Amino acid sequence: MATPTPIPLTTTSGFEGRRIVDYKGLVSGDAILGANMFRDMFAGIRDIVGGRAGSYEKLLRRAKAQAVEDMLEQARELGANGVIGVDLDYETIQVQDGGSMLMVAASGTAVVLE
């Protein structure tokens, strides 16, 4: 399977030196990843003694990459070759068993650049 053509994205309303010729609409991607009980427990200990929670950082990067890739796939399907106004939102969801899940949502406007 061929690697998809990279699509530039930005948090701003346009790309310097590139003209937007068509707006394809809102695109979004979501990722919800579980965090296991042991990772939660060790992250809690790390919060008490200080330091970085490396396992959560890796989980966060993976969720962000998945959400952004889903958003870019949607843009490709619309025939866009750029995404502007990108916004990332993060949320922790508590589940019944006492664990938590991490939700990352990416959204932006798919555009056609000249």
C-alpha cells in the first residue's frame, strides 16, 4: 500500500505564500486509549514524588498522532490538500472499574491550496 501524500496542517487561518482556492469543510479525528491500572498507580506515585510520567507521555503522543491522522484521512477523502485552524482537545475519562481513558480530538478546516 502506498504511503499517502503528506498534507500540511496549521493552527492558523492560512499558509503563508499559498492561496486557498476552496474550503471543503470541517474535518475531525478522535482517539480514545485506555490507561491500565498499574500505569495509573505508578503515575500517581510519580505525581507525589515529582518527575515526568513517561508512560502517559507516550500514550498521549500516540493518541494525538492517531487523532491527527484520522483528521487528515478525512481531508484526503474530501479532496483537500491542506488543513487550517487545527485544534487539539484532550480529556481524561474515568471508567467504572476505577481506571481511566485518554481522549484526544483533532479538528480543522480542510482546504484546497493553489
